[in-house]
Amino acid sequence: MSNQIKVEVASICQVAPTIREFTLEAIDDELYPFSPGAHVVVEMPSAKKIYKNAYSLLSDPADTNRYRIAVRLQETSRGGSIYMHEQVKVGDQLLISPPSNLFSPFWLAKKHLMLAGGVGVTPFMSYIPEMLRRNTDFELHYMYRSLQTGAYKNELSEQLGDKYFGYDSDRHTRCDVTELLSQQPLGTHIYICGPESLIQAVEEAAQTLGLPASVIHSEEFAAPKPGMPFIAEIKSSGKQVEVSAEDSLLEALEASDISVPNLCRGGVCGQCVCTVEEGDIDHRDQYLSDDEKAAGNAIMPCVSRAAGERLVLDI
Amino acid sequence: MEPESVSVVTSKPIYRSEISDAPCAYSLFICEQLSTAFSDLYQSKTVAKRDLVDDGDLESVKDQLVTLLADAPAATLVYLSGTEKYMWLVGEQLKALGVTEDQMVMLPPLNTERSVFCCHCYTVTDHVVTAPATCAGCGKLLAVTDHFAKSHAAYFGYQVNAENATEIPESVELS
């Protein structure tokens, strides 16, 4: 990406047992303004390879002097979050993409109901200052495990008062999602950021109750998980690209100088979609619909892989 | 020189007469004039709470909606019956109160009349059943397209014989 911004790590702060916050400041130019819910893709040049992960901006969008991101150390990290936690020091320089937004609030809503799971609280950190300025009706329901996550819970509770609801599953307090949704007034829009299991639970409860699909919004960046190695064959050139167990298909293509347009690298934005001519697909993205996944002729190479030993891509 | 093709925007709504039994906590039935079929539909839905608005006057419907939907739950479903114009204009009122389009069930319109929006003088001509149609505002002869504007509850119309006033296409019945 040629339009990357060079930033300096101004400070690092441990905000939960497994979560570190990084404050990034511009070196040459000013930082771009951003809207609530925006994210940036951070390039992490580890010794082994360059990782690129998307992180939500959690600072107030009105503050364009710095960006703040929070990185959770993933148990199954391929290296991206380990690099951020173990290698990056104050004063280091990083390359990030300009902000883009796939998770903007629907401002015409009568009420905003935010459901955060663990580090999924981050996009709502940029929603809240703007919602307070606009004096809109909102609630934050924050589910975390205090032994691992729960970043910002004290300051959010203090700042938001009766708009804040915390649930600590390490202390056996849980959120009854069905009960919560059934209490919402007409015109409520629901935003979910957290693990796939939370998104699914909320979507199922909404469907059972009869809430329209158009008021449910979710975002989950899936860091590409490892899988079995396979071969990707490029139809136009016949080139064979080996995809190792640890690399994503997108990374393997890029390493072979095949550039694919991409934005979030986490299975959300849909930019990197490729046509599949042959081979079964292990779909791991949030972008393609169930029907498109079943059709089996498109893949999001940033997170999805071959289900077999070979894929033929029409690119 | 004839243009090779005319750009065709088709956004004419498709209405379905079979009504699925979607779950909800509150349902609201709104009709321009009460028919047996709509009354039967109202009776057949076993919901915890439901209301019926039988009113052809948009202004008074608006007042009733504000009251009825003030404490409505997120899981609300609205059934609409009437002319196409009535249903979509009530739909606009519903949207302002927080109802989304996927919470509205519109039954097939009572007739095939269209409202036509004139792109020259912005007048909406009601009760159009044949095309071309004469604009009630500027008198121009309008082609009636299938390009439907939800907020106006009207179809886009443009002058059909702008270059040659003597050219009058054959009248066709609209569906």
C-alpha cells in the first residue's frame, strides 16, 4: 500500500491483563480525521514476515493529533499480536493505513444499543464521545473476563453512569441477551463487536423475537487462522503459489508479487474477493452471504483457505 | 441517429399476497378502507398486543401512529392495505417513528393507479392508469416509467414528445 502513514508509538499502556493500548502520533504529516467505528491496518514487520492486522481506532474522533488502538494478545496468534506485545516499544515507528470505516453508527436510530465482548469494546470507544456530543439515547453492555480483558471498564462505568452495564464472566455475571433485546423500544439499532459466538447469540435472539435484520450491525475482524498448506494455481498464468500452514492465501499471493486489492485483511470489507474456478473452499469470512459461500465460486483470500490441496483462482 | 438503448431503471415494488407468520411482540394493522380480507388477517394474527387503524386520511393516521407507537417494542410488525400511494406515504410516517422497511408488510395495492412525478415541474399527478399521461401541473405529455420513488410514492415521469410535439405515442394501460 503506497498511501500508508508513518506514525510513532508515543506511549504503550497495559489496559487489561491481555490487552495493550498503543498511542500513535504522526511523524511527517497530520493524521487524517476519522469517523466513529473506523479502523486502521497496522503493518508489523516481524523477523519472520510482515503481518497486517486491522484495529479499531478507540480515541475520540474529534482528536486528530493521535490515534489510539488496543491489541489483545491472541492465544492462537500467528505472530501479529505477539509482535505488538513483545517487540513494539515507545519511540518505534510503524506504518498504518489511512482509516476506513465498515462499522459506522446509524445516526437516524432512536436509540443505540452497543454490545461489546472483550476487546470488542474498542469501536464503541470512538462511538461514545460522538454520541454524548449529539445527546443521543444509548446504552453500552460490556461483556468481559476480568482475568483477561475488561479494558476501560472503570472509566466507562464512571463516565456513562446508568448507560453502562458490565458483565464479568469470571465473576459469574452474564448478560441475558434475549431479555435485553425484548426490552428495547422501536427504532433501536443494535451494534455487536466481539467474538463470533456473541454475534451469533444476538442474531439468533433477534430473529426469535422478531427484530428486523436491518437494525442489527456487527463487526469482527478475524485474524487469519492457520490451516493445512495448499497450492493456489493462477488460471491466467498457470503460476503455482504455495500457501503454507501459517500464511494466509492473500499473504502468499503478495509474496509471489500477485497484488490483490484489499482493505481490512480480516474478512469484513469484501475488497479482496477472488473468483474460484476449481477446488473446495474453507470459508472463514463475514462478508460473503451463506448462499455465496454455498455456491463456492468466490473466496476472501485474507482469511479463507482451500478445503483441499488445491484451488484454481481466476485472477 | 438512434440511441442504442435506453437506460431502464426498474424499482417498481413487488407485493406478495401470501403473508408469512413472522414473530413479533406487537403488530399494527393500517388500512385505507377496511376489507373483509384485511379484517380476517387482523383476527388471524395471534400476537400479545395488536391494534387496527382504519383511516383513509393521512393527517389523522399520523396522529394515531404517534400515540400507538410511542411505547412500541423493537419487535413491531406493521401490515398495510390500501392504494400504493397510501401505503408508501404511511410508510414514510412509520419510518420517521423508527419502523424499518423490513418491518412493514404491504399487501398488493387495491388498484393499478399510479402517481406520477413530473421531472419538469415537480407536480405529482394522481390516479394515472394509462401512459402517456398529461401532467396536472404543466400539461406536458409524460412517459410513465417503472422508476418508483418511495418517499414520493410516485413513478418518475418525463415528457415523451419534447422534440416533436405532434408525436403522440399510443396510449397503453398501466399494470
